[in-house]
Amino acid sequence: MRALLTATTAVLALGVLAACGNEAPAVSDQAAAHSTQTGGQPGSATKPAPEPPSVTAEPTPPSGEKPRNPSGGQPPVTIGPNGPVVPSGVSEVPAQQVDASALPSYFEYGNRVWAFDGGFSLQFFASASSACTGVRARVVDQAANSVKILVEPLDAPQGGRPDDQPCAMVMTPQAVTVTLDTPLQDRKVVLSAGR
């Protein structure tokens, strides 16, 4: 019992001294204290403390290469009180390069498309067929001179699901993004709606 009390006192003294000196005891000191408590030889049954995980950012792909996670996260262009808010690094596709003639007339910003991620990702605003449903877009064809994108309304069961929030009274434009296999460059963007 006296040996245990002596070992415990020694460990506490080391902790107090380390705290006073703003230094943690060395691993060998910790090993000696632990082995004294357990009755073993100094340094016999200890493991070094694990190092904290390092945080590294994803490397930026070389210019002209497809990003690893294109269009991941929130769409960059948002709608503000005065219309679309476009951050730096995002460019609007020229109007003559966008064919939105097949979109319904209620698409408020239907003819405006923005490119980012080096031209691999496109964003535009679409409207669902009702205020209770969502909308998505998918690339249906990527040719040498055009990119065809289909805008599809998402189905919602009649009356909604019990956990859904009430439907809005007004349909608001929803940001949608698509990812291309190669950068858009001067290809025409052809937008259509359907299923």
C-alpha cells in the first residue's frame, strides 16, 4: 500500500512541476511514472501519444483539367434584390451562345447561364412547374458545337409529405448546376424543359 501511495505521489508531483513550468513531461518520464505504478520496468509498456491529424487542402488541378469535385457545394451565383449576384471567378456565357427558346416563359432568368470551374460547370436559374416541387437539370448531349441541357421538374406527391414545409405562394427561381466533360468554350448551350 505504501509503494502505491509513493508512486501516486511521484506522478502527481511530476504533473504539478510540469504545469508550473508550462512544459509537459517527456514521454520517457511518463513511461517511468506509468511503469512504476504498474510494477514494470521503465519504458516497458507505453505507447507514444498519437499525433493530431493534419489538415491539407485539395490540390488545385492544373489549368485545363477537370476539377475533382466540379460544381460541388453551393451554386456561386445568387439572386439579390437587384438581380443575379455574380462572384469573381464566374463569367456569364454570352447571350448569343445560349438558346433558351424551348424553356417555358415563366423562367425568369432562363436565358442567362454562368460558367465556372474553368468552364467545366454551368449554372442557371430554373423554375419548377409549381411552388410545391423542385427542379433539376442534366446534360443530355455534349457535341463539338453544342451542349444540350434538359430541365426537369421534380415530382412531389399530391398534398406533400407529412414532414414537408408548406408550399410557397410564389414560385422563385432555383439555382441549378451541371458538369461538363470538357470546358464549354465557344459551344452553344441549348436549354429545354421536359422529362
